[in-house]
Amino acid sequence: MTQYLDFEKSLAEIEGKAEELRALARANEEMDVADEAAALDLKAANMLKDLYKDLTPWRKCQVARHPERPHCRDYINALFTEYTPLAGDRNFADDHAVMGGLARLDDMPVMVIGHEKGHDTKSRIEHNFGMARPEGYRKAIRLMQLAGRFGVPVVTLVDTPGAYPGKGAEERGQSEAIARATETCLQIPVPLVSVIIGEGGSGGAVAFATANRVAMLEHSIYSVISPEGCASILWKDSEKMREAAEALRLTARDLLDLGVVDRVIPEPGGGAHRDAKKTIESVGKAISALLKELKKKDGAALVKDRRQKFLKMGSKGLAA
């Protein structure tokens, strides 16, 4: 059953009426509702197209957080073969908010690492809603360093509201772990491609996305802070999240214009959750293309390329 966002209420009514007609027809075989249902389907399709034609930044936030949006595990299961999960930071514990391991993409060995949010209440609690603790970032560091030693490209899938801000996480060095993960991203002598598949929140996302090439799904978001957090700080009112979303310039199109990301991956009409298979296929093609582009460079060139990419960020217009 489709879960509708608040701005999709009118769409939900039309699609609901079409389904009611079909349910009546199934219960009474003599009823012919094909034309009426088709008309409603057409109306719903046009409405869906209009709704998603020009989403506001806040609505994009809602779409990026949709509970039915494909998550890291879905991408790994669909795109990668011979996936061998690697667990633990060899120091404290295994953080289930971060998953990763060796796999093959189009028969090419890769190290895939990503945030996993979970799909239902039980799995979301198990994965801490995709909010990693220090051991999650240290796990990622271990896997990236392993990939660097064996010359295996790294693919990261980012989907987190941010690093976990709990007392225990801070006591175990959350900020240090994020900084070390970011440092490791900059140092490994192998291709590093990152895709923002949902939310890219603050340092929790940067620790995975300091990559040679960063791609974003069309309705994903990437920002230094959540709109709610920004509104709470600037206006002391989290209800001003719509204004904050506008100010943060967190959409894929904005970030492409700013040079923060390198590629925007189109989503199906109505968002990734409406056609997960098509979305995952598009992400797979984008990753393959970006890795193919980077494959031509040696380790030193890759490290230099990555460093220069981030040093130049935000410098547009400063020379003038």
C-alpha cells in the first residue's frame, strides 16, 4: 500500500477512487468500470506529473525521507554480486547503521559501504535510523583502508540524517571518528564514487562522500544541517523548516550548480519509491560510468584529483 506525503492528498483520493472501482468490479463480475478507472488513472498520472514538476526544497526533503524509498541494502542486493559483508571496527563494536563489504559490480571488484536506515520499526531501531556511531565510521575507515591496500575501488551510498548525537557516541569520539573517515576518503589511492540516495546530513554524510565523484538522486538532499535543526538555531522555531530548506540550497540541482556534486541522477515520476527497480538501475549505470571515467587515473592522480575538487569548492568568483 502506497504511503502518501501530505502534499499528495488529492492524488491519494483519486488513486483511492480508482482502486475502489476495481475492487467493486472484482466483487461483481457484471460491473464494467474499465473506462471510469482508466479516466481516473489518467487524471492521477497528470496530477502526479504536475506535483513533481517543480518541487519546493521542503517537499524534496519529504520525498528524500519517504519510508518506501529504496535504501542501501536494496541497492546492494540488486546491483552487486558476490557481496561479502565485513563487520565491526576491531575496537569496540559493530554499528548496524553502517553496512559494507567486498562485492562485484559488472564483474569488477569493489568495496561498497553505506548507511542503512531500515524498512520497518524493528529494523529502523536495529539500524538506528541510519545514524552512525563512532564505531560505524571506524568500520568504514577499516574497509576503505583495506580497499586501498588491495587496489579495489570504493563505492559509498549515503543516506543519513546525520551522525548519532548521543552521549555515548560523544564519549567514544564521534567528531574524531568522522574527521578520520573524511581524512581516509582523501588519502586512499583508489577510485572513490559516492551517491546520495536519500538524505545527506552534515558530517555524517561528508565522512562517506569526500569522493572523486559525487552523484545525487534527483529528489535527494545534501546539507550541513537538517532544515528543522537550522530553523531551531536561526529562528528558535523548528516550524520554520520550509524557510530553512530554501536557504540551505540542499537540492541536487542547487548543489550541481554550486559544484558540490558532479551528477544528478533522474528519478521516476513521483520519486524513487514509485519505481524502486528503475531507480536502482539508474544508480547502477551512473556508478559504472563514473568508475569507468576514474579507472584511467593512477593512485597519485586520484588522490590529487580528490583533494583539488574539495579545495576549489566554494571558490567560484573569489578571484574577481
